[in-house]
Amino acid sequence: MSTTDNATGPTATDRVIPQGEVLLDVDNLGKHFPVHAGLLRRQVAAVKAVDGVSFSVRKGETLGLVGESGCGKSTTGRMIMRLLDPSFGKITFEGEDITRMSQSRLRPLRRDLQMIFQDPYSSLNPRQTVGAIVGAPFRLQKIQTENGVKKAVQELLELVGLSPEHYNRYPHEFSGGQRQRIGIARTLALKPKLIVADEPVSALDVSVQAQVVNLLEDLQDELDLTYVVIAHDLSVVRHISDRVAVMYLGKIVEVADRNDLYERPMHPYTNALLSAVPVPDPAKREGRDRIRLQGDVPSPLDPPPACRFHTRCWKAQEICKTQEPPLAELSPGHQVACHFPENTTVSATDAVAQSAVSPPATDLPTPSLRKE
Amino acid sequence: MTAPIEATGAEQQAQPDAVLAGSGRKAIQGRSLGQIAWMRLKRDKVAMGGALVVLLLIVMSLPGVTELLSRTFGSPPNQFHQNLVDPTLGGPIGSLGGISADHPFGIEPINGRDLFSRILFGARVSLLIGVLATLVSVVIGTVMGIIAGYFGGWVDTVIARLMDIFLAFPLVLFAISLVGVIPNKMLGLAGNDLRMGVLVFIIGFFNWPYIGRIIRGQTLSLREREFVDAARSMGARNTHILFKEVLPNLVAPILVYSTLLIPTNILFEAALSFLGVGINPPDPSWGGMLSAATELYTVAPHFVIVPGLAIFITVLAFNLFGDGLRDALDPRAR
């Protein structure tokens, strides 16, 4: 636990974003949870938790997935892990379509695809020793290790900054941060290529958050990992991500490189989110204007038509209620789904005018209109 | 079911540092949840008292021990001592129901059999039926509950309705009629062995929904814990998750409700014997003795008191132990 770097500030050196091959590709992915009612348990509605999200993750990079509670970030993560079956869309991992792959065919692939869980108090089985927990991946995947499972587990414990002597301990003997390290050790056991981290630090104390975030970064450099980090803490995302995708009510509204997004947010929702980040310096706090969104997030049971943000957006016009803005690349590597984006030199009105003129019939389902 | 660590907080907190320091001292051993529960149970004097009585009862009922005790302190349970019975009233001669060195609990009215031996052998019957019936309930209840809770959907619906049906069953009436229909010999068993088998079946087979519901509820909440997702994301099969991840977390409620179910079953066996559908005479059973005593309590009040006390003490001991066990394991805590 030597790393004392403050997690809330941006990293000093910008990592070179690898322009390597695409490891994970998510295309128009959606999850609708049916709502049953009545005597015959007929489906009366569906909670549109995730409603057509598309993004891709390149080898070695970290994609941050942010959004407020209930916007579908975790559902997306769990669908990538195939802990939930997608309602529609396509997940491609290493060129293989895993969307409908059976659990038995998926089993060998799981070595390369692992998850860090949100709650370290619930993600470790209280009846198993640390050795059994961290060694479980080896046993489940029937992997032979050179010097036996125990040795491998102890090396993993050391890797995440725990003592190998913790092997025979039980999870209840550890603090939250230590437990999360145990969870990370388990995730790393099979040397995965992609790790989906579902709110990896949100259950931890702020001081411990920094340790775990830095551990994740160190491990990425050491083991050449690719992360999809799901979080609602914008500071954590800013610290750890190379690229950031912002979600609102089951859709991605903006994807951009980290610096681009934080310095020039284009979508009004992103602007509102960033303006809500607390500023520790009272002097700086004076000059800034906070955007206060009115009302609540609409119910995902019956999301607003067209642009889902129009009910709370201060820039909303008639077009926002009738036509869904496509996720369009307005500057290199910066995709936004908005008719009236901010902070852009590209004339947004052009795009708006274009889509306004174009007849609605040619308007394809927008999520698939992705520009790479 | 993480036991709250506050109870042993100070010691637990100190350990990681001790190990990290690696200061030559013998590393403090980590305690499993079972060890912590045992420590807590040991501090509960009432529960330990109950456990002691339960242990004593079990030892008394072991094969050989019962016979030895009966020979040493009393006389064989089916030996008549009519010389000790008042021929006119039928009550035992002597004060306090004929208590003497040869007959520490006194003697039975009319026939003059030794009450101490009959209580001893009755204890064996009660415990055997109570424990075996509980075992049947717990095995069926756990399997059904865990399957219903884990798989959910229509499986859950079917099992839940099945439980409702079993709970609605008129158990006492069914027991009385079933005992009437069952032949004297069946499945290689005869006489009171068959009777005991039938009682274990009736009591055990119809009581599983109680434990089944508890296990189902616990499984429902365990299923949502992230370690189940973690196991699945590592490629674990359902059988592994059910038996290696979920079941060990159910040990606490299973243990607790088993110890609480045993006295209920002992009472139920006594009730059936009282109604005349339990163990057949001349073999002794507590319920049967109470039943016989109802007509004689005016001449021999101790004949009601002794088996009544035996049932009371046994049931109380099991319940106290079960309550203590529940507090120690704290299955309601997360």
C-alpha cells in the first residue's frame, strides 16, 4: 500500500492510448426486463434498462462507463459478462460473437473475460477461506499450475498487496479495501484479457478508493489488461479511463477521449453531470455556474420518445421530441447524440438542419448508425 | 451469513498487523465462522445447560447404556412387581409412588413395572423418532427449498404450491388412519420397528415444508449475493454453485431449525402414542405412559408427573439449546 497518489486528480502523464485491435465490440445491445401482471402473468410492460448501446474497446485501453443510478451501466456490464442474457444486439469478444453462446461453450472463454464486483462484502463467500476463493478459478477451469494452486494463490495475493499468509483466513477478518483486493486477486487468477469492473471502488472509503484505483492501474501496466470500468464517480472515471462513455436512461449519449470529454463536454447531460462535481476550492466555486436539472429521471418503463433527455434539457426544441439524435462523430473520436450540442466548432445546426430536412421514413433506428 | 465481527472486534483487528509485521512470534490463527459461533455458544450458560441435558439423554439412549443403567438402578422395564402394588386400589404400596432404592422413580400402578426403566427405554424411542423424523424433514426440506429458491420461476411455483398442500394436510387424522391400514409386516419390518418406521415417515414426511420455506427464503437472498455471480462468471455449473457456494451458507439455519424441530417431533410422537397410534404396549413410550396414567392419576399421581416431566425436560433442553445455537450462529444476520 505504498501508492498514495490522489485518485481525484487527473493523472500526471497521459497514457498513450493504444490504437490496437478491437477486443470487445458491443453493437446495439439492449436488455428489456418484462413486467408481468394479472392471473395469467401476461407481459404488460418492459423495463427498458438498456436500450441499444454501441461501443467498442481496444486492447489495452480503459473505457469508463458513467451515468447516474438506474441508467443501465451495470446491466450493460453484466450482459458483457453474460450473467444476463441480452434482449437484442450483439456482443463480439475477440472476433467471436458471444451474444447467444451457450454457457458450456462460453466456459473456456471466461478465462479471458472476468469481472470485479461492486460490493466486497457480498462478492466473497463468507464460508470459504481466502485460499479457496482466490483458487476457485483454477479449480473451476481445471487449470494446472506449475507449483500447485496454493503457490499460485499466494503469488496472486502478493501481487495485489496482501500477505501470502492470509491464505487460510476468512473474508470476515478483512477490511473493505482488503476484501476488494481479494476479489481483484481472484479476477486476475486466470490472467484475463478483459476485466469488467462494476463500480470497483464505490463501496470503499475514499482513502481506500485511491489505493484500489492505483492498484488497478498498476496491474494494467504490468499485465496488459483491458478494462471496462463502470462507475458513477466522475473523478474516479477521469483518473482511470482513456475513453469515457456517458449513459442516460439506457442509452449512450456521448463517447469521447477522457480529456476531450472533461474539457469540452458536448451533450447537455454531460455538461450537467460535470457541473455537479463538487469543487473543493471555495474560491473557484464562486465563479462557476451549476446546471441544475429539473425533475427526476423518467421511468425506464416508459422512456420519453426521441431524445430521452428532452424532458429535462434546457435546450430542448420541438425536434428533440420527435426525432432521436444519432450518436454522431462531431469531432475526431468524440461522438455525441444531441441535436444541439455544446462546445463544438462544428456547426451543430448543420447536423440538425440535415436531419430535420431528411424525411422521417429514411430515419433508420438510430443506435446502429455508428461512425467509427 | 457473515457473523458480526464486532463481538470479537479487538482481537480480529489486531491480527493482520501481527502477520504483516512477521515478528517471529507465532502467527495468530484466523478463526472460522464456526469457531466464532462455538466461542459465543460456550458463553451462553443456558444453552450449554440445554446442551448438557441433550447430551445426557443421547448417552442414556445409546445401545447398551440404557440396558446397563436399567439393570444397575432399576429392574427390567417389562418385569411385573405385583407384590408392590396395593391389590384393592391398584396403586403402588409405599409413599411417593413406591420410590425406593430398587425403583428410583417409583413403580407403575396395577402391573408394578419399574418406572425408571420405562422412562429410560421411552427416552430411546422418543429420541430416535424425533431425530430420524427431523432428518427426513431436513433432507427433503433442504433439497426442495434450495431448488425452489435458486431456480425460481415455475419450479418455485410448483414447489411452493406443494408445500401449501402439505401444510394443509390433516396430519393427526392421517396418522391415525394410516396406522390402522398398515399391515403387521411390511418392508421386512414388523411390530414396533414397523410402527417406528411409520411414525418417522408420517412425522418427517409431512413436516418438511416448514424447513423448506426457511431454506427457500434464505436461498432467495443468497442467490442475489455477488459471490454467486462471481462463481458463475468463472464458469461454475449450477451444481457447484448450489452445493459448494450456497449450501455451506445454509448450514447455520439448517442446524438451528433441526434442533428446534426435534422437540416438536418428540411432542408429536408423544401425542400420537397418547392417542394410541404410537408405540404398541408393552414397549414403553412417554406418550403411552401418560395415556395409561389418565385413568389412574387419583391413585398414583406420580405416574402422570414422571413421564410428563421427562417430556417437559427433554423438549425444554432441546429448545434452549436450539435458541442458543441460533443466537450463536445468528442466521438472520447478513
